[in-house]
Amino acid sequence: MPATVTLSSKNQIVIPREAREMMHLSPGRQLLVICEENRIVMIPKPSDFVSKTAGLHKEIWDGVDTESYIREERESWNP
């Protein structure tokens, strides 16, 4: 659902209705603005970052003894 928006003289944009409805955005909702190489990404700001990111990339730790890993990392801080 690509859409074109125009930057106003006050440097504001209007998020199209279809996008607001799809993302369940309402007035007062905060968005995170992320600048990447040649684009701007806006995402709804999570109310709780911990619960939003809990469990991400858990497959990275499959088969790893995390206790040993953490202990070795901490020991490497103080040579």
C-alpha cells in the first residue's frame, strides 16, 4: 500500500488513513523515527521494550551453555 505524502511548510506530514488504520494508530501515539541510508522508517513506539523484544533471536543460543559463555566473557574483562 504505497502512498505519497508531502512535507508541509512546518515540516509535517500526514500519515494516510489506510496506513493509520492498518497500524492501529490514534492521535497522541508516539512513533520512532529511524534514519537509514536513503530512507526514513517510522514505527509505533512500543509501550514496553522489554516485553516487545523478549525472546528475539533465541535460536542463536541453541546448543550454547550460556552460563559458561557469560562467565568466560566476564573473566575476559579483567585480564
